[in-house]
Amino acid sequence: MTNEIVFYNTLEEIRLRKDQLRDSIEQDEEQIGTLWNSLFAKQEHATKGEYIAALVSKSVTAIDAFLLVRKLMKTYSDVFTFFKKSKKN
């Protein structure tokens, strides 16, 4: 993306630029759709070893997320108690 200022002299130039931008946006949407679908596509594991490795990896990620949330709740518990106290009053 360039940061140059472009001046348009006619409505036709504006229409051409608008069409170019529309084509660019459509291409980007197609690319995003393809990447999105590939992100959530079910992955087939060739062997039991790959299946177990993926299972362990997902389990470690889930545990890590749980520990992160626990740490954040412990660190910022004052924020949550503030909201609870304000509801009682």
C-alpha cells in the first residue's frame, strides 16, 4: 500500500479507481475465505502417533490457557471485586 496523494481530474478516473479498489477487495475476500476455511478444515492424521501428538499439543494449549486465565484473575481480582461491590450498593 502506498501513501501517495492522488488527485483525480474527472469522474471517469474516480470510477476507474473505484473499480480497481472493488476488484482488489474481492480478491482479498476470496483469499481470506480460503485461508479461513483451511484454518478450520479437519486435519486427517496419517498415523496414531500423529494423532496422539496433536492431542497432547491441544491438551497442553488448553492447560496453558487455563493457567493464564487463573493468573490474570488472581492478578486483577480487584477489578472484579469492584464491579461486585458496586452492584450491591
